[in-house]
Amino acid sequence: MECLTLYYDGRCPLCQAEILFLQNRNTKGLLQFVDLHAANFDTFELPVTCDQAMSAIHGRFTNGTLLSGVKVFEEAYRRTNLPLMAWLLSRRWLIPIWNQCYAWFAKNRYRISKGISPTVLKIRKRLIS
């Protein structure tokens, strides 16, 4: 299975929680993670604008194929041995719903994170420890 690099918003606490979860399940090394806000991030690495990158999570396969939005999570879950989650996100009749929900989340992630992220991060850290 081909490696997938995830480009994520490291300033978003809920995004951080999801990445932490995926990093801990990445036992086969099929995922790499790049924080768009990291000091060493090269903007030329991702062939989308900064606004596009911040409006949705992006991923890129080793062969250069770019993904965005819910499809990134489907592929990430597949690579971290979460087949049920990958299957749910790949159902054609649910994809429009997932995409709408994710677009809403991406637009409101800081406001959502502000309210619930401390609890989510604590739970994730306890589950992982």
C-alpha cells in the first residue's frame, strides 16, 4: 500500500487530536504528517494555495496524487487498520453528507475546538497511554 502524507492545521486542537490518534495507529508507517504551520514547512511542497490548504485537509500519495477533504480520512483510516471507518467514509451515497459535514467543520474548526478540544485531547491521550 502506498504511503500517504497528510497536510494538516497544527493550530487546530481537534485537528491535532486526530493527527495524534493517527500517528499512534501508524504502525506500518504508511502515513506521514506535515503541519502547515510548522516553521520548516515549504509552501511549494503542496500544489494548492494557502487558503485552499486551510479550507480542507489535504493528502498526497507518494506518486503525487493529491486528495482533499473526507477522502483523505478514508485513506488514512485504511492505512491505520480502521477498515470500518474507511468503509463508512467510502459509501457513495454518504459521501455528499460527509463532504458537507466536513466543509462545515473545516470552516468552524477553531470555534468548535475552543469549546471541546481540551476534553478530547485528554481522552485521546488517556486512550493512547
